[in-house]
Amino acid sequence: MSEVVLVERRDGVMWLTLNRPAAMNAVSPAMMAALDGAIARAESDEAVRCVVIGGAGKAFCAGADLKAVREELGAQEDGIARFLKFAAATMSRIEALPKPVIAAVNGLALAGGLEIVLACDLVLAAQSARLGDAHVNFGLLPGGGSSVRLPRKLGVNRAKYLLFSGDAVPAAEFVACGFVQEVVADDALAAATAKLAARLAAKSPLALRRIKQLVAGALDQPQAAALQMELLACEAHAHSHDLREGLAAFAERRAPNFTGR
């Protein structure tokens, strides 16, 4: 794995650290390729039950490194277009990963950095963290999904404010709306993230995968259709090892041993 993304596997959790601290972890094509590859490996590795994405140094991610994009893909418009297309696909890969993904946000998460956060399932943030879209500040359009995911996660008017203003807003302001689950002291972020990741890694991988799929599917369907899908999923889940193991563990007053099957 390229050093621009550090990968560590620990107790069922894959920790991915964006690692260009001198550039505030701005995303280069090489970093995006490394992140995409790591997510693909997390999907195929049954030992990985939860993924954490964080940033090295004083920032989570300041957005795309357009200078690096031009150097690596060429100065022509088609180079930037190829980068944006690949970045959008990577955001979708993160969002669709059949395992929980936690964003551990330290410092700034702007533009493409915010789009990475938006693709994650849960967000923990340091007290100093600030989030914003920022594309408009440079005459750019969001290409990694923020114009789509921000309204769904924050509501239309709040999303428009961030998209129109380009402001970087303290993470604490996103707790009330549920976008950020918790804000902790800067030096407590790693421990808080590890605690949450360990809790999720101990759950049934099969149940987590199906719940994530149900929630995602329900967003684009009428309520009646989504409820029917939930019932169908429950019928399929009734035959799983994890359901039987969970019930047995409850009856026997012990911790369950989930296998994801």
C-alpha cells in the first residue's frame, strides 16, 4: 500500500489514515487510488468488520490537491475530469461498503475531505474540527457527491448554506442534526473512535450489512415498498447462523460469537 494512505488492521478494525500531512492531506490521484484500493480490500477481507478513516497531522483532509492532479494526470481538462470521475466512484465505494465506516475528523475537512466524511456511516470529531464544502470559494463545483449527500444528511437549507457560502463550520454545530455523532477533546479522538469501532466490530457482520443496505435502499423508495423490503430481509435473516447464535447467547447469558453467516 502506498504511504499516502496508511493501513492498519487491529481487532477486526481496518484503520485508514490519509497521510500527506504537509499538504493537509489534500487528495492527490495517488492518494485516491490508494484509498479506493484499501476499501476494496476491506470489502473482501472477512476479518475486517469495521473501517475507520482519519487524517495524519493537523487536518483530516483539505480537499483535492489540484496541483498534484495536474502533475499526475496532465494539465488538460480531461485529466481533471478523469480524477473527478474516479473520486466519485471511490466515494460511492465507501458509501456502499457492506461494513460500518467511521470518519474520525481532526482539524479541517473541506471540499473533497467533506465528501469523504459524507460517504461514511458515522462521524466522530475533535473539538478543533471544522467542516465545509469550500468548492465555491475557488469557482468549482462539487464532484464527489456533496451536492447530493449534504441535503440528505443535513436538510436542504443547511446544505445550501454550506455549498453557497464555502464556510468551514465547527463540528460541534453538526451534532444536533445528527450528522456528527460526538465531539471530543482533540487528544481523546483516537480513543473514542477505537471504542466505537470495537463495539461495532463485535456485532453481527451479517446484521450490520443487511441493516446498512436496508437504510440505504429505503431512502430512494416509498415507505410501503421500503417496509416490504425490510420484511423480506427479515425472512432471509431468519435462517442465518448469526440470528440463532444471538438468541442462544441471550438465553445462555454469554457473549455471542458472530461469524457473519
